[in-house]
Amino acid sequence: MSEHRPAEHAEHLRPMDHTAQNRCFGCGPANPVGLHLNHYLADDNSVVCLAEIPDTCEGPKGYLHGGIIATLLDETMSKAVRARGVTAMTRHMEVDYLRPVPSCAPIRIEGHVSHHEGKKLWTQARILDGRGTELARGKGLFIEVRRPPAPQVEN
């Protein structure tokens, strides 16, 4: 769904990898009804997503549903955490809906980790329109999750 790509003359953005079997609603290529967002790592270690979300994600005609807006912010904050090599899950998130976010129009979502202490990572993200006007912003607390060790097999 998200086919907008950064211009070659724009800032230096490096694509973030996705696993082929990833079924994440936000970025998973294996999710047939997902948003298929592509995130890029900027030189300052922030994360950028350039997207155009279809009208199938609308609330009021012409504008994105508030839950989709929250998803865009959450997904981008999550990618900012992942850019640090950490797997974490959202514990708390706040969203400020500043202006309606249009559907079927280019938007830019930016996110970064603002503070990291132990297993806690505080994040921020925002959505901008094509003119750079801030439409929504969010902040979140992510908690690092570590996979349990594989069970020992006794012979």
C-alpha cells in the first residue's frame, strides 16, 4: 500500500530490512491487508517513512482514521527502537492529533529514541504533510523483550 519512495537527491536514507515472513500490520510484506510501510534510517539514527495511505484506511472521507494515525506513529517509534538493535514492545503511547491527516496524499513520518535506560526506551514520532506541517505527534515507552533461552535437550 505504501509505495512512496525517497527522491534520489533527498537526504541520505538507508532502507531498513524486513523479513519475508513478517506479518506485521504496519510493515509486514507477508500481510496481504497490511500497510506495507517502508522505513529508512537517516544519518542521525532517526527513522523516516515516506508513505501514501489509501482511502481504505479512512475515518471521515478524505482523512485517515485515528487508529491508523496511531499505528503509523507506533510503527515508526518501534522502528527507531529496532534501529538500535533492540527488540521491544509498546508499553505506553500518547498521541496528539493536531490536524486531520489526509488519505491518498504523501506524508512523512519521523521517529527517534529520545532516552534509553535499562530495558526502557522512550520514543517520539510525528507525521508531516507534503509542506512540512506537523499533523500528529506521539510519544511512547517501549520495553525491551528478550527471547527466553532455548530449552536444554537431555540425552
